Amino acid sequence: MTGLNEAFVVDRATRDRLIAEHPSSAAVLKPFLRGRDVKRWRVVSQDKWLIFTRRGIEINKFPAIKKYLTQFKPQLTPGIEGGRKAGSYEWYEIQDNIAYWQEFEQPKIVYPDIAFHCHFALDEESLFPDCTLFLIPEAPKHFVAILNSNVIQHFINQICPAIRGDYRRFKSIYVGQVPIPPATPQQQSELELLTHRITQLKAEGMAPEKLALLEEQVNDRVADLFHLTPEERRLIAAG
């Protein structure tokens, strides 16, 4: 939560200009990920960039960034009329005190707070997610396949409350209950490979028949991990 995305989220042209004005700007310009950019299996980054001026930053070391943010100072100043919420942060700092920000720069699984279905995707590009996303840090890659399987989707639908229409909130208190079955190294490798192939096909936007076949293979393998009976598999597939 920046408190004012208009100030802290910039496009590629603005990012490049700020770095050209002063090279120090590169250290605080981070690739940004919005909730709407997370699809099932993959993230679709829109080339947005976050000015990540976290708490305690020495802003004078980043003159181009400070100059750019100055135009928004009235809206950024905490606790005044027309500004951001009161708090012990400077006007040029983002609103939230994100003590765990280093986890953004590691490979992670991301998923949305609110959606029709809970979409899980692997981020290996050190994207900084906005407040509409949750993340699972340091998760093995094969978890993406397990979490996107129809078995886990069925489970999540039983425990996550609906909020409007058929949309649900996927808070960590619910998703944290998802069981992850043990898998052998070979099984993990197979699920990772399937995830990679599906992600590639999704990026290409082609071969829907092949994509459906690969997703069915994921469902079968995850059902095997849970030792589901044929009847249980049919019930889950029927939704």
C-alpha cells in the first residue's frame, strides 16, 4: 500500500527518464505487479515500476526521485487534509512499513486477494506485488501445479467465503489451510515440467487443446498424490 499509486507507480518511459537524470534512481525503481496482472499459471506484467522509497530511506541520495515526488508532496504528506493517513513516515516514503520486502526479490508464488477462482502463478522476476496480492515465499516450484489443480480448487471453494456474486476472498487464513501432499523427487520434477509447458502455452496464447490435455495431466497427478478414488475424482471434476 503506497498511499498514492499516482505518485509511486510509473511507466517505463518515466522510469528510464529518472535513471537518465540520476543513476541512483535505479536502486529504488522496482518492477511492479498488480492483482489484475496475475492469471492462472502465469503473471502478465504490464511494465509498471514502483518507486520503492521504504521507511528510513536517505532520500537526498536519490535526487531525481525526490524531485519527481515533490510534485505530489501535498497529497503525500501524512496527517494533513488532502494528504495520506497519519503515521510516523515521511512524505516521500511509501505508506506501509514492509519489513519483509526482501521476500519480493526472491522466487515466489503469488495469488490474488479477490477473484472468481484462486489463481496461482510463479514469479521469478522479483516483482513487487501491490496490496491486492498475497505471496508464498520460497515455495517449491511444483506447488504451482498442485495449487492450480482441480483438487485444490475444489478444496479452496469449500473454505473461502463468497463476498459478491461468485467472487471469493482468498485470505492467507484460508489458503494457509490448503493441504500439500508429499511428492517424490520424480513426481515434483514431472509437475514442474508440466507447469513450465503450461506457462509457455499460456504466454503464446495458442493450442487450447494441448493446454487442456496438460492441465488434465496435472489434475491426474495431484489426485494420485492424494490417493483419491475414482468416485472422488469424478465428484471433483464435476465441480
